[in-house]
Amino acid sequence: MFRLDPDTFKRIHPIEFHRRFLANGIRPDGRESLLSWRTPVVHTGSITTCNGSAMVRVGATAVLCGIKAEIAVPSAAEPTRGFVVSNVDLPALCSSNFRPGAPGEFTQSISDTVQSVVESAVDMDGLCIEPDRAVWVLYADIVFLNYEGAAMDAALLALMAALRNTRLPSKTVYSPTDGTVRASSDLSVPITLKHLPVASTFGVVEAGGGRMLMADPTEDEDAIVGSRVSVVVDALSGDLMGTFGGHIPLELLEQSVVLATQRAKEVGQIVGASK
């Protein structure tokens, strides 16, 4: 009797492949539950030419974040507020699902969401050098080296770990004569984080005759995921910071918030252990 090997069957019938796993309550990557997470691994300070950096792995997903600090003029409306400018890059090299060229809709959506979250997490006034004259702007490049799902979760985690690793000059002096800023070479001043946002992404799948949450879906599992939502929770306070993505049933959304709150504490401990 002719039989297809698992890899061939997954390529030809990806939806049926994953449904057979769901019928047995397990995941193709070995997780024993729809609500099981891949444990993130965080390493900081890997890029010595940056003010701060972090490498994050979530399963096979690997993302690198580097932060460079530069001096800029603040806006007239907010003369003491600095800036954080983040950019997410999912290049063609990280997955066959992405193409060279301008960022696609998926990449742009992740980048926009990360930017909106980080603006509320950093104490922007703490980036002020001289009111109305000079502030720090932190440029954060978030590059995926390999992609297997968890884009939002991994990108935000890498950014926050890199921000915790960021150090600014211990002394900065603004000269009103020529409008320049002299900064010491000693990088020892951390930035102040008001929140530590952690994203937890859920997909909605058909299982057991109804709709259920699938935590941390992989790129392969996208074949059976309908709508999805990323729930962002502050690991410091446990407060909900927002939900991003498609519409899901209210009862599943409420469940996702409870689960994301629990996970934020665990991930926050991992980030807190990094330096």
C-alpha cells in the first residue's frame, strides 16, 4: 500500500496534516496542548557597536534588535520629549513566504503595532538633554534572521530586551553658544521604562466541534488558523495594554487576556534576568 512520508503529506495537504494532530490534542512541534507556548530565549549585548542590543529565539524564530542613540531637536509642542523610532524587517532570507523589496502588509502591520506599544513604554521625557533644544532619539532596528511564527511576540520582546540593555552617555553638556551637545564616551546611564509590554499571540482554530484558541501558532500552523489576536500586557503591573489583530469571539478574547496576563509574568522574569 502506498504511503506518503510526513513531510510530503504536509506539503501536499497542510490543512489535513495539522487537523490530524489537533484531533489527538498535540502540536506538530511536540507541544502537548493548544495552549502551550514555546519558551523564549533572550541574550543581550551581542552587538558591541550599538547602545543596546538583544537576540531573541522563540522556537526556530530568531530576531535581532540593535539600538543606536542620536541627538535630535524636539518638537515645539513637546520640548522635553525624546523619540523612539522602531522598524521591523522580515527579509526574504528569513522565510520563503517573504519577498525582496518594500515591506509587505504583514511586516508593516507588525512594525506599526510595535511602534505604538513602545511609545507608551519608554519615559520619553527621560530622553531630554536640554528642553526645547536637544533630546535623544533611539533608532531600533528589529531584523528577523529566521521566521517560524510569533512575529509580534518576538519583535516586541527583542525590542524591550534591547531597551533594557541600552546605555546612554553618563554626561551630556549642551552649549547654547553653538547649539552643540558634548557627550562623554562612558555609556552607563540606563533609560527609564514605565512599562514592560509582552505580546502573546493567539489563533482561532476549529477543533472538537467548536472554535478554540491556539497559543503561539507557528508559520506552518497558519494553514489552519482563522483570525488571530495579539494581546499585550504590562509584565510590571499586569495591566492590559491593548489587543491587536482580527476580531475573535468575545469569550475567546476574554480567555486570551487571562492567559496573556499569566504568560506576561513569566516572560517578564526572563527579560528581567537578562542584562
